[in-house]
Amino acid sequence: MNLTSYKPWDTQVDAENKPPLAPFTTSSELIDKSIDCFNKLDFYFGKCLKTMSEMNHLDLESKQGKAPGGFMYPLYEIGVPFIFMNAVGSQRDVVTMLHEGGHAVHSFLSKHLTLTEFKSTPSEVAELASMSMELLTMDFWDVFYQDKQDLKRAKIEQLEKALEGLPWIAAIDKFQHWIYTTKHTAKQRKEKWVEINNQFGNQIVDWTGYEMALENQWQKQLHLYEVPFYYIEYGMAQLGAIAVWQNYKLNGLEAIEDYKQALKLGYTKTISEIYKTAGIAFDFSGNYIEELAKFTLNQLDVINQTD
């Protein structure tokens, strides 16, 4: 980028000043390509999305007056979930669709369970299903990108964001434990956030002139207000998803079967047992995190070396 000073907003643009990726133009195209992508990974996954499409259980397109956000909503009585989102044609929309599609597949696979509570899983399990699907489908993103360089960009962006999110999750978790267990003033709160941000964040960004923005940066994470002590689970699930992806890269279809068997369990087993069924460990030791990080960085190198 040829910059002498790296400001906060510089982290959100393409380093080569390329235009945003454009994987689709209409919601129907997003649906068709997502079904195709899922089919290539596992025919059952594609069948789940196709069923939802045929039943009009996909409300994907952004429009005036529509509520923001994106989510999958399980419909326990009929066993066919609903996906809501606001697609505008971006790569983020593709990831959202695949993510919510992972939740939907989870809902389909656990619909046989007799009790509703068995189908209601904690975030460590629910997000394992969705975040894993983001990574597992990457080998088939060519349905969205015919241009090899665009495909390469999309994959690199996906993996970089997966790794970049982990330090932020750690910072938010440590900060919220401090604010809810320590008496403090507004000034001390700002100082503590800067301290924690310096511990987990990068030291590249120059906040000179924008110190107030840095001190209050934590406020963009609404979980601190709405659902205290709920955020580290995203980090657990992200690490689990990388482990599922690693298993897939090593063992192929056997790993997909492990993933499906884990999702079928719903919440009838402990979290660690569900992870074990998926072929991975519920482990957050330094050594294990380092192993997963090295694997991801290695995959980034492989992608970067492709033409």
C-alpha cells in the first residue's frame, strides 16, 4: 500500500486496491451456487438447502424495510429450518450463506431427536457446525468464482479473518471478566481496554489522533452489554472448525462422516464427546492452538503459491 503510517481504516481495504469480490448478483443465483457447492462436498448437504429452497425457507435478499442481520431459525415441529439474511452480492454474503447453511444441516441431522432440548445445542457445538462448513466448502468455491485470482483472494480473506478473529475474541473475553469483577471508573475502564488490546492486538496500527476511538473500541461488541460472559465460545468453535477442516484435508470423506455423526448427536452428549465424535479434540492448550495455527498458515502458503 506504500503507506508510512498504518491507520485503523487501512486494515479494512484490499492491500492491492482491487475492487470488492462479486460472487453473485441475485439471491436466486446465490441459492443455486450454494446448493451446487454443498452437493460437491456431500450430496446430503445440498439436498438440505434444496429442500429449504423448494419450501421457500430462504429469505436472502436485502430490501427496503427489512430487518438487518442474518440467522438460521430451526422449526422443530416440521424439521425444516429457515434462513434469513441480507445479501447484496458480496463475498461476506457467500460466507454467511455457507455459515447459516451449516446451522441448517445441523438442524436437519438432529431433527430425529425426541426432545426439543436435545436439539438445542450450546454455542461451542452450534458454531462448530457452521464455522466448519465455511472451511469445508472452500475446495468448491469455484462455483462462485470462475476467475482463479478472485477464487484465491476469497480463500485468503477467509483464512486471514479466521486467524485475526482469535486475538479479538481473547481480548473481549479478558476485558469483560475484568469489568464485571473489578470496581473501576470510566477512566480506568478505558485504560484497561488499551492495555488488553495492546496485549492481544497487533502493534502495527497507528492510533495517533484517534486515541478516544481506541479507548472505546470495545463498545462495538454488543455481547458485553447484552450477553455478558458469552463470547469466548466463538473462539472455541473457530479452533474446532479449523481442526475439522484439518481432519478433512488429511482424511477426506471419512472426516465428513465424522462431522455428520457429531451433528446428529445434537446435545445428547457432552461438548467434549461431540468434538471427539467429529474427529477432533476439545482442547485449548497452547500446543494444540499452535498446531492449528501452523496448519492454517501452511494452507495460506499453499493458496498463495497457486497461479
